[in-house]
Amino acid sequence: MTNTHRFAVVGRNIGYTCSPRIFHAIFAHCGEAGEFGVSDVEETDLAATIERLTLDGVTGLSVTVPYKTSVLKYLHEVDPEARALEAVNSIMLRDRRLIGFNTDHLGFSLPLMPFTAQLEQGRVLVIGCGGAARAIVYSLHKNFEISRVTVVGRQESKLAVFKSHMESQFQGLHITAARFDTLNGLLQTGYDLVVNCTPLAGANHDDMPVFREGVRLDNTSFYYDLNYNENNRMIEAARRHGVTAIDGSMMLVGQAVKSFEIWTGQKVPVMPIHDEVFGSRRSDLYDDKSI
């Protein structure tokens, strides 16, 4: 093998991450050697950690929860899409310069592409108002012509910032902000797509705040959970309601493959990497061999 790559991911409480497995599958696919580290840090240590990784020779850095927005202040340059979103999940390190990108919005759209006709201009409910939610709302607006999105959050101040920022950056986009305690009532009104952009029901949160007993999802077509842990209780509940449910595994692989392209200039197909890492949950949704 040639070309030893050095990449890493930085976040908080991310011991569960599958990113090392994904990148080692990418390295194997390319016939190249590489390392992928995991830096689990508190926000007070974020700047020092990025500096250390730069000095250690890391040339590509993934950014995950909860630092996709706060990391911007440490960057020297930001890609226009990531700047518009004010959310970065991928950093290229060159000559001690940090250049930020957002590849989440590309990965998110992959498993939804076969359903473009069903989703275009549809009704969408997004749970969460962090950096990932910004990329998801942008992807829906750009790729599926969705102009109106209801976004649910716990903090009204963060919701207000989310709404103001997204509407100012993307013409024709309209956000309805709703408190988290109204979520189950909203779900019963019916949506073409419900997206969970929070850690709830993920690897660190076994609780299930939505799809409780008595909540009807008769008019909801798709549930998309950005968490990719197995035995996700909200995905299981959605399927019991007859809703097509998608986990975050394809998005995780898609954004990683795009990051690898940014960092190295090499394009890698998504499907072989997804099958290598998540093959046990191969879905008919992912049968497009061109991906």
C-alpha cells in the first residue's frame, strides 16, 4: 500500500463513532494506507486539540456534534456553502491553514433521491436546530424544492437564530419554529418527511421522545433519523406505524466519501463502502449502484 493518510474526527461523547471503520474501508478500496483517529474533547480543549492534530500531520479532520458551528472561529477559510450554513463538518489542513467545508448536505440527500418525485415541495418536519439541521434544511431546499419547513427545538432563542439565519441566506425558504413540547401534536397532522437531527434515540440516548403510544402517523410517509446506531427505538416505532424509515448510515458514508475527495482529490463510490461497514442492514432504498 502507498500514500499513508492521516485523518481524525473531533467531537464530544463520540466513543460510538463508526468513522474509523468507514475510512479504513475507503483506504482498502483505494489500496492505500491510512490512519484515522478519534478525539473526544470538551469545548475548552477544542482549539488546542485542532492545533495538536495539525502539528501531528493530520491533513483531514471530520467535525461532529456539538462543534459544527463553534469550530468556525478557528478556521482560516470557509467554503461558501459552509459559510452560508455557518456549519462545518469537514476541515482540510494544508500548510497549517484550516479550510472548512460542509459535506453533510450531500450525504443526507443520497437515500432520498429515489423518492424525489414524492418529496418535491412536500411537507417536512425537522427535529433539532443545530449545525446538522442547517445542512439538512438546505439540502431539502436545494435538492427537493422544499420551501417550507417546520423546525422543532427546545430553546426558543436558538430556534429564532436558526429561522433568521436560514431565511436570510436562502431565498424562498420559510421556517416555522415550534417548541419541542408541541412535537407529538405536530406529528399527528401528517408530514411527507420527518427528520431527526438530534442525538435522541442515538447511541448515547436510549430515550424515545416521539412516536409514543397514541401518536398517529397515518399521513407521514418517511422518517429519517441521522443517528445510525442499531436498534434505534424511534426507527422501530416508525416502522410499526407503517412509515418508511431511514437511518443515518448512508449519510455518514456519503459525507465521509465527499470529505475524502476534498482532502485527497480522489473520488470513491459510496455503495461499496456502505456495504463493507453497514452491509448487514442493506436496504432496497440503497440499490442504486451509481452512487
